[in-house]
Amino acid sequence: MKIEDKISRKINLDEDWEDFIKEEGLVDYNKIPVERAIVKGWVQIAFWFLRIYILIMVIMVIIGFSRIH
């Protein structure tokens, strides 16, 4: 295949996406507000343990640097 053929067959994805949206009657996804997911159950507990772990590690690093003379 020649380079000219590749260039001539190059697809403009933005225009194709806009055409697809219009043909399918879809809404503009950029205008839909995204809601934050509610974290529940074991995931929420895991995040709290992660926060506590990070806090303990920061405290240990501070203690370690304070003991350097």
C-alpha cells in the first residue's frame, strides 16, 4: 500500500464520533454531570486503615529524622 493511500484513508475520529452521536440520537456526554460514587462496606474500612497506616508511617519518618544528629 502506498503512503498516499494511507494518508487518503486516514480517518478523522472526532468527525466520525460526532456523526455517530447524531445518527444514534445520543446526548452530549461532556454536558452530563458526573456524580461521585458512594463508598460503602469493606472498601470504606480499607480506606480508613490506609489513612491510618499513612499517618503512622509519616510519624515514624518524622521520629527517624529527628534522631539524626
